Amino acid sequence: MRALFIANPQATTTTTRARDVILRAMASEFSLDVRQTQYREHAKELARQAAEEGYELVISLGGDGTVNEVVNGILTTPSHLPQPAYAALPGGSANVFIRALGLPSDPVEATGAVLEALRTGARRTVGLGRVSGPDDDGRYFTFCAGFGWDAEVVREVERRRHHGHRASPGMYMSVALNLFYKGDRVRDPSLTVHLPDRDPVRGLHAMLVTNTTPWTYAGAFPVQPTPRSRFHLGLDAFALTHVDTLTTARLVGQMLSPRGVPEQGLGHLSWHDQPRFVVECEHPRAFQIDGEYLGERKQIDFCSIPKALRVVY
């Protein structure tokens, strides 16, 4: 088997020693070529080239941003070529997709699990979400997308990282609270969701779309606004209809509870197992997928893509 190993040298939780251990373990099992990412979207380019060059497996070591890039690269494989399988190893601060698959959060332990799966021939397919808009060709996401508050948080965290700060659960929480109390960009009821054969739902402050649960992690704790979301189903969505201190505190507490947020309740709406829908905004709002800021958008089309990706785990 030929495999391409894509490593993000900026991965926040992986040491050089751990990476060397992982590479030696992998190289002892099959033919392995190694590439390091050098700029944003480089992992996507490398994964696309791997498919074109006949690699049977792509392995990545990095966070959720690296995973998203690799997945989007693999899924641009020309239809006449076989699509390589994918194995993701955790190297970021959250690693939501990898943990949702059930892999260990330690990269060395996750390597052992992936090697065992390769020895036994274990392959599984997972569904993904896809976003597109009037001005772009579309992009896949593995576990979440967000319009509004959470995307504003991602934008600010990325700005701080650019200035040398290290991302952490504490930073995300601090930024989220700061934006909430500032109010202007959070208390903005400008979103509308359009679902097939239903009346539009207007006046929404923020929107989360998930492909699995949890939506993210607060350290070791899963955060579940859409607890019924699963890789083998359509997309779930959660929207804020009220943004006040008491309602928001109650919803955050429910997200952190073992059961997650109930399907219906005061201050929010949710939709389960949807094949497609559209979110519009009265003016451009911040937008993110898989924890990566994609700029401001006025309209996003969401679509569930069943059995899109072969994963080793």
C-alpha cells in the first residue's frame, strides 16, 4: 500500500518526538511518503495530488482545519480515478471530527488504532455536509458550520493566533463572552432559514449546522446543541431566537449536559436530519466551517452528502 502522510508543522498539541514515533510506526507497515504543509489550503492541494498520483491512503496529522482541507482535496478526485481512503490523526486543540469518530485524542494512541484498522481491513463511509453560495463553487465540512456568533468567535481567535497567541478552550470561551456582552454582532436577528415545502423562519440571531454530535468540545466536555446529529443522517441545525443573558446561560448549560439541548424550547429552534436548506442574511455575516473562518456571506446553501468519504478507524 502506498500512503501519503500530510503533517501540519503548526499543529498545537503534537511534539516533534511524538511525530517521529508516529512516522516510524507507519513506515514499518507500508510505503510512506511525508509532506509538510506550508500555507493555508496546502493540505488540500497535497491531498488532491495524492489522489491523482495513485496513493491508496492519505493520512493527516493536524487539527480540524487540516482535516477539512484534506477531505476537500480527496473529494476533488477525478471520477475516473479511485478515491483514496483517509486516516486522520489528532494534532489540534479540539480535534472534533477525529474524536467524533471514536479515535483516541492522543496522537500516538490514535496511530495504534488506525494501524489496527488497516491490518483488519476496516473501512467505513461517513456522510458530510456541503456548503455553496452564489459566488463560490462549494466546500465540504465534516462536523459543523456556523453563521453569526460562533463564526465571529472563530474570526477573532484566528486574528489572535495570527498575532502569536495559542488557541485554547479558555481563549474561545473568553472571546465568546466578550462578544456576547458587546452585543452588536450577537444580537442581530437578520438570519432566515428556508426549508423545502415550509414557510421561511425569520428573525434568527445565529445558526449552527452539524453533521454529527458534538458540535465542539469545551476541553474534555462535549458541547451538544444538536444531540441527535449523526454521520449517517442528514444535517441538523440549531438557531437562536432570543439572545438575553438568562436564556443564553440556560442553553449553554443544556449544551454541556449529557443529554444536550432539547429539540424544542424557549430561545431556540432546531431541525433534524435535513437533506438540504438555505440560510439567508439581510447583510453579510461571519461564516465558518469546521472551525475555519471563511469570511462574511449573505446566503449559504447547505446539502447533506451521504457516504461521501471512506475513513479508516
